[in-house]
Amino acid sequence: MFAADVSRDVAAIRSKTDVGPQSRAVLDPILTDIETGAQTIGAGGDSIRQMDALFAMTKALEAYGAAFEHPDWKPIQER
């Protein structure tokens, strides 16, 4: 369910976010890292792979915060 929810949200962001090509080139890999991490976590099994995926997702979220000015954005540690 977690992976499906994240994939749905990523698809919505990709389809509804109106940004220029340079911003899209930065945003798409971040979204891919988030979605891939969620799929790995959702697959279960190897807890080391899941922890690595969690760290990759956190790194992607930090990259988003560094790359874009978003008025409602808060780093993961502040949530």
C-alpha cells in the first residue's frame, strides 16, 4: 500500500506540476528516487535494502529542498 500511494502521488506531481525543462530535469530524478525507494520498502524482505532505500528517499527529499523554493516545504527532520 505504501509503494502504491507513493507511486500515485509521484504520478500526480509529474502530471500536475508545471515547470520549465531545466526544473523538470532536476525534479524527475528526485521523484524517481522517491518512487524507487518506496517500492523497495514496500516489497519487504531484506531490511538492509529497505534501510538503504529509506536513506535514498531522505536524500532525495533533501535534494528537493535544496533545489526548489517551495513555501510549504519543511525538511524531514522538522515534520
